Amino acid sequence: RTLDRELGNMDTDETLPLSQRSEWSDVVPLTQDDGPNPVVPIAYKDEFRETMDYFRAIYSSDERSPRALRLTEETLRLNSGNYTVWHFRRLVLEALNHDLYQELEFIESIAEDNSKNYQLWHHRRWVAEKLGPDVAGRELEFTRRVLSLDAKHYHAWSHRQWALRALGGWEDELDYCHELLEADVFNNSAWNQRYYVITRSPSSGGVEAMRESEVSYTIKAILTNPANESSWLYLKALYKDNKELWISDPSVSSVCLNVLSRTDCFHGFALSTLLDLLCEGLSPTNEHIDSVRALATEEPDTNLANLVCTILGRVDPIRANYWAWRKSKITVAAM
Amino acid sequence: MSETAVSIDWDRANSEDEEENYDDDEEDYSSPAQSSPRPPPSANFEKDRHLVYLEMMYELLPYHYQSQEINRLTLAHFIISGLHFLGARDRIDKDVVAKWVLSFQALPSNRVSLKDGEFYGFFGSRSSQFPKDENEDFLTHNSSHLASTYCALAILKVTGHDLSTIDSDSLLLSMKNLQQDDGSFMPIHIGGETDLRFVYCAAAVCYMLDNWSGMDKEKAKNYILNCQSYDGGFGLIPGSESHGGATYCAVASLRLMGFIGVDLLSSDSSSSVIDPSLLLNWCLQRQANDGGFQGRTNKPSDTCYAFWIGAVLRLIGGDALIDKIALRNFLLKCQSKYGGFSKFPGQLPDLYHSYYGYTAFSLLEEPSLSPLCPELGLPLFAASGI
């Protein structure tokens, strides 16, 4: 572009307004017809208005040319959420049989400024679908890069899940989740991805087959950070369709007891997990009773589940109403 | 500001899906006040300030909103419906607004063209809407959009326009073209992402038009159920992490379609299509120690989730269980001295977070605000057709 300027190239110099570029001299820009009494008008900047006027012109005349492709790029840099422009760009790409690998790069360059729009990711998916399993690695690499800047990027995770399903590459995914969790064990998206892999990977035996190793992994994470809701949720999820096992598996019970016996950490999730177990029919042992009573500051309730609710109201005060309500719902079965 | 549940770009740096703390929102006009120490937040919902803010936006949206051009109807909805919540319906000319909104409707030239697979809803903006071709009298470049259709109908309802006067047959018949085999919806017939947001838009459209011929409810329900995550919340697509906005779309859709009744929690949960106690727990766990609601586990609190999740709790009968004082205090910190709300405390306001700040305060039964219809996200009077 700098060279264009130096050479006085008015054809394609993108720093010039479109109306001054000779490349576009044959096109009559189509202004937006806001009609009489437009409501909530926008104070468009001149560059924006002009670019949209030229876009409207080629969109209306359905010009699917190289310069049209360049114009959609300029328009998208001003307005990356405009789904009409993205759609037209796809039509032009097809008409020109444009190199879609280059298109992947184009998307990456737009993503640098703003990767949080649905249209960009939909476009990425469209391109990747056309290129097929050959780009499996590339899609995982791209999402990995985006996630390295924002490890909870919702669009990136959706795209990654789609890429795994459609293009493959499951083998290293659990390791990748582990990598992210090592960096931040509170990353709920990474925990969600673990669940995604064990339940959907074609080579996973499903939750049944993976339960033992995943429970062991999760318990380690819980003990490192008992205040991390994600790990407790994940642990419970591993027994989602098998409540009997959840109640009877000693690992579950013991992680609660382990955390409750510590004086240096938040007890809320250990207590609520224990409450859920009791409500599902766990028969509390003396160990359970003693470790809960040790936390009681008031006269201990003979009903263990009741007592757990009372303590929760104190240690998790923002949910005091909820714990009081839970207490009111405790049925005879949980006593 | 691709915000809005409706255009539902929750995840923009400018908008919804929060991510990093304190990314700056769209309205980055610099103010000398930025460098001075922040005054303590007001202890009240400052209705007059909000009126000034909305009226200013109604007159002219600053250039920062040009990148939201395609969703202009959505911006209009936030402003106009927002003014109605604040009891200021008199500040706008209803007839002018209705006429303007109706001019965005995509109309087929005849019944035959309804079979062409296109969707005849409402455009989101004038930017790609062209007058009908003089010679051939067909609609060139129909990019009418499901979310814009929701916004159009919302504005019409809020301004008291009689919806029976619009051509809802074409709208509903053609809306079916957008529904996928798995029950989800595309927003636009030329192709787009499919997820829970548009299931919600479709259900809300059918509900407002009181006509369910526009969608297969059973298929939609199955898609919704497939979106429930292991922790009780809902993700935008099956397998996705549970998310406040997605959870709202799921639960509100089920309510609109009649698959869940009022006070889900007190009814026998084994007869329910969703797991209500797990959902309740997920929702309530989203209230953070700062009093605000987070959109996902272990993410920062954000104004808008006070509505998305607050409304779910209202719909399932659990809203009495939140800590309303703590929530109110958080929201007041997000209230801007210029009027409007920002997503995090101390930032500049934007229309999306402002609208959902108003709806959140309405859920908290703020006296100066109209009551809310939680499943539509609109003032109650609009929902009941008064």
C-alpha cells in the first residue's frame, strides 16, 4: 500500500477513499435509503458510509469479481458482524474458485482484531468444511492459538468441538485439557471439554470406561483447590447415570471428608456434595458425623443433613436462602 | 456491540461473553472524568439519568455503533423497549416507530414464492435492504433475519401495535424453512450458525403471533434437552459449556412452548422434561461473592446475567432464593453516571448492558420500572397485549 502511494497509484490504493480510486470509477455507489423519519439513526463516519455504499452497489449488481472480493475485505474490517457481507464474500469465493487456504489466513487476520463474532466463526467453519479432514490439524492449531489468548473463548471452544467431530484429531485432546488445567485449574471450559471427550470421542469407551482414571484425576484437582466449583461439578458428572455408585464409591465420600478435615480452605463444595449424597440415600458413618460436627458452631442438629445446611448457610452466606430452602426439603430418607 | 441475546452475539469483546476482566466496551469516547477518582456508586436506581441516556441514543447513536449497523432494529428495541420500562412511552412517536419497523418486513410477491425456501421475516437494517425490483416485482437479496424479526415484533408489541394487521402467514410458513432436522434454527435462509438463540427467537415469534405453525415444537424441545450440560445449565449447542444466556434461551423457550409450567420446583421433578434441582443449583451458584451473576462457572460477574439467570430463576420459581441485596449492590456499581449500565463496575455504558440492567432491576421489582414478562424479556403490559 505504501508503494502504491509512492507511485501515485490511484487504482487500488486502499488509503484513498473509494470514490478517488480509479479502479472503482465505473461503479455508482448505492446510498442507503433510510426512508422518511428514520428511527435511531447512526452517526456513520464517512469512510464507513462510503464503503457500505460501494458494497451495496456490487451486491445489488451481483458482481463476483476480484475487486469485489477485496471490497468485502475492506467492508468486513469495518463491520465484521455484517452477515450479508460474509455471505456475499462466500459467493464471490466460489465464483472465483479462490484458494481457500488463503481464506483461512484471511479469517485469522480478521480474528486478530475481533474474534468474538459468530459470523467469522461460521465462515471459518464453511471454509474448513470445504477443505475437509486435511485441515483437522490446522483447525485445532488455530483454536489453540485463540485459546492461548483467552482460554475460555466460547466460539473457539465450539469450533474446536465441531472440528473434532467433523474432521477428527481426538487423540491428544485430553492432554490438551490437562495442559490448560495445569495453567488454570479453575478453567471451566477445559473441564467441560474433558467431559466432551470422554462422552463423544469415538475411541473413548464412554464414562463407564473412563470413570476410574477421571475420578482419580479430578480428586487430585479438588485436593489442590477445594474452592474450585468446576472440579466438584465434574466429579459428580462422572456418576451422572449411576447414583448408586456415586453414593457407594469410597473415593467420593473420602474426598469430602478429606476437605472437611482441613482448616485452611473453603468447605462449601465439600459440604454441598455431602448434602447431595445424603439426599440421594448415603448412610453417614461416624466419620461423616464427626467431621461435620467439628465444623458446627452452634448446637449440633441430630439430623446430619439439617446440620450440613445450617453450616452451609454460614460458610456460603450469599446462598443462605438456598441452604435454608434445601433444609426445608430434606425428606425422611435423608435423615 | 454484537451483544443482544437476540442478535445474541454474547461473546464479543464489546459485549456479552465477558472473558477477560475489563476489556473496554464499544463506547470508547474518552472522557476527562476517566482519570479522576471514581465517586461512590449511587444508592438508587437513577431513573432520570437513564431516561437522558436513552433519549440521547434515540435521537442519534454515536459512530461507535456503526459496526452494529446490521443489527439496527435490535438497537432500536433496546432503546424503545427500555423507554417503556422506564415509563416513558410518551417520549417516542408510536406511529412513526411502527411505520419504520413495518418497513423492514420482507414480503413475498405471491404465495408460490413461499415455497422457494426463503424466510420472509424482518430485515435487521436498511444496509442491505433494497426496494423491490421495478421490473420483476420480486424481493432481491432477502436477508431477513430471525433475531431481527423478534426485535421487530417486540417493538410493535411494546408500542401497542395490533399484530393481527401484519402478514404473519408468510412469516410463519417461511420460518419453518429455518428449522433444521435436529430441531435447531438457522437465523437466515442463506445460511448461518444454528444454536439455541434462534430456537428462542422462533418460539418468541410464535408466542407473540399466537400461532405455532412456524415451528415443530417437539423437535425444538428435543434440541433444547440435548443442550443441557452435566452441571444442570445449558450450552448454546449440544456439548457446549453451560452458559447463562443459553440457559435463558432453553428455559424461556420451554416455557413459551408450554413444556414446563410455573413453579417447576414444587412440582414432581420426575415428570419434568429437565432436571430442575440441578438447574436450580447451577443458577444459584452463578451468584458470586461480589453479588453479581456470572455467565459461566469461574468467570467474572457481568450485569446482563442478572437478567439471563435471574429470569430463569423467576421462571422456575426460585428467584426468592437469591441474595437480592447483594445483587442490587453489584448492579448499582455497574450503573453509569451518564445513565445506562456497563458490564463491569466502573466502565462506560452500552445499550445491551443498559437494557438488561433495566430488566434485571425490573425483576428486582424496582418501583420506578414496569414489571417484566420474564419469558419474553419485555414489559409485562406488552406481553399481555394491553
